[in-house]
Amino acid sequence: MGMEISDELLSAVVPVIVYWMFSFFYEFLAQHCVNYRLHPIGEEEEKNTVSRSKVIKGVLTHQALQILTVCIVTKVWEEKEEAITVQHSLPRIAVQFVIGMAVIDTVQYFGHRYMHENKFLYKHTHSAHHALVVPYTYGAQYGSLLDGLVLDTMGTALAFLVSGMTVRTSIYFYSFAVIKNLDVHAGLYFPWNPLQGFFPNNCAFHDTHHQLKGQKYNFSQPFFLSWDLILGTYRPFTVEKRKEGGFQVCLLTKDD
């Protein structure tokens, strides 16, 4: 008899596997699709103040904490038998996805914005992520442990609990959220990319926030722009072609 892997373990581990699989895929595209890059090749090494090896170590540490947290949350959720044994209908799952996305966006926006506005928290937590002035895919989850716990792990855990999705559904939802977050940080502006076509919160939008002049704006991620538009923190921008090839993001004033 083969060893059966529980949905609880899969919900913790599969998103991490998806993270690195899609990171390698996007990195391959970044080296071979230079005409779609938002930054020229090599600019990461010039402008970023953290090495790639340190980023990898930081992400792996964050993911270890993430796996532990997901395991604890789903273990508690086991007490609700229906959440594990009964799979919901597709329309209900679609609604749960939308609720989950809204929860993650809300946690991300308010937690993210507060970490920028509180100088102590920014200096000791969130500034690590902004060492990546030029974002790249597998740096999506790079930052301090508190940063990752509040903005990433807590957001996805609350999305699971509030939406009422099953543990099995959470495997797909977590994986989708991971892919969307990677796409936001990839720095690859593909017009035909469905994630960037359907969701206005794309790599160009998030690139504005990583620019030094844009750190007080565009806090939303990874799905919609709702809270930035509602609360007046949206900073408009344009995406223009560079003479040397590829694209660049240019910030505009609100009156432009």
C-alpha cells in the first residue's frame, strides 16, 4: 500500500513547490524575453542592496514558517468535519475564491501601508523587502519574518478561515495566490499574459511601489487596486518602451 498524503500537508507544501517551479520558469523567461522586461538585464545587481543568495535564504526561512502556520490552522480546522469530507460545488468555490482574494487584498493593503507609515516598523521589518529596488520573481516573499507573517501568512490563513473553503480547495487557492504574487514581482510586462490582462494589479503597477518615488503609493497586492482607489493612495503611471529595448514604468502626478 502506498503512503497517503493528507490534504492538510498538501495545502502547506504544494504552494511552496509551485513558488519555486514558477520562479524558475519566470527567470528563464526573463533571460530570453528581454524585450518584455521592465528593467534591463543586470540592473538588479546595480540597484539592489541584497544578494540573490541572501534572498533565497530569506525566502526559504519564510516558507518554513508559512508551512508551520498552515499546518496549525488546518489542524484546528479539522474539527469541522464538513470542511474536509464534503467538497463544495464549483459556483460556491468561485465565491470562496473571490472572498479569499478580497481578504488577502485587505490584509495586504492595511498591513503593508502601516508598515510604510510607521517609521520603526519600516526600518526594522519592511525595508528588507525594499532592498529589492528592482524586483524579481523569487524575491516576492523576501523580507523580515514579521513582514512575511503579517502580510503573507496571516492573509492567506484568514482568507481560508473567512471564505469557508475546504482544505482541498485551499491547495488550489494558495497556489493561485502564489502564482499571482510571483507575476506581480516578475518584472515581465507581457500584453498577452492573462494574469496581467484580467487583473489591473500587475507587475507594472507594483514596480511603481518599488521605485523610491512611489513608496508612499500603490500599496495594494496581489489582485485588485480597490483600496488604493478608495483611500486615495493610487499613483498613476504609464508603461513606455525603452530605446534600448523592453519597457519602463514612469510615474505620473495625479493631475496628469
